[in-house]
Amino acid sequence: MKSIRLAIPDVVLLTPNIFGDDRGFFYESFNHKKFEEIIGRSVEFVQDNHSCSSCGVLRGLHYQVNTPQGKLVRVTCGEVFDVAVDLRRSSETFGKWVGAILSAENKQQLWIPEGFAHGFLVLSDVAEFLYKTTDYYSPSDERCISWRDKDLGIEWPHLADVGEPTLSAKDAAGLNFKLAETYP
């Protein structure tokens, strides 16, 4: 597996070694030992999630206070633009974001450690999004930052093609970054 640390070095883009022939393909999507060697620390995943969304759906920017989640995310059908926002006040990259195109075709994954908000925009007709988390979902701890926050200035690709994104009520009510709870 190849890895690239993005502009926020704690966020890592992973590209698996893919073995294909006329029957199809095979790749190892997760190996705990190799994963920990790449990110340089011990990680325990406790929950797997799977969502399916149509073109133009934007989910996020989500995070949990008190029970922060690290996430290993990937797409098995379709394509998304995936975003991580650093919410760690002690970090040199506090308030910065990074993004990557994840798709069934490129089979890349993104490691987003605890202390980040996360979201994605579906660019294909449909996308199936899978992710592992390092802590359990806790509705009382869940928070949301507005996807269009001007201070963050996230450059969502293809919005002109998609139009106004489709949001849940929770995501439409996301707070401005300046009002968001953050981490030490």
C-alpha cells in the first residue's frame, strides 16, 4: 500500500496495491499492522458504517465532542469529494482543510484522525461510502459545521454542475466555524 501525507500531515491518503486480470481485481483494503505502520500510532476501530447517497448530496461537516472519532473512509461505488477540517486548536493547521477525490475506480482511502470535522459531496449518480471509526456514534456529542463556511473556504468541486447540494436538516443548520466547539 502506498501512502501520501496531505497538506495537513496527519491526514493520509492510502492507495492499495491492486491485482487485476480478466476475472476482475483483488486488493487488501485493510491490514491493521500495515495501517499502524503508515500512520505511526496504534488504532482500534470499533464500528463500520456504510452510506449510499445520490448525486449532489453533501454530508457534513460532522464531528463528535467528548468522543472524537478517527475515520478510515473509502468509496466502493461512484465518486465523492472528501474533506477533513482540522479542529485542534494546538495544531499549526487549525482551521485548515484538505480534500481528495475518492472513487470506486481509484480505490483510495483517507485516514482522518480524531480532532477533525469530516464531510463529502457526491459527484457521481450514486455513491456508496464506507468507513471505520475509532469510537462509537454518540448522538449527544455530534456537532456540525456549515459546509459553506466562508472562514474555512472549502473549494467544493463540481458545485456548478451539481447546483445547490442536497442536505439533511442537521447539515443545513451547521454552525459557522467561529462558533464551533473545537479540541484543545
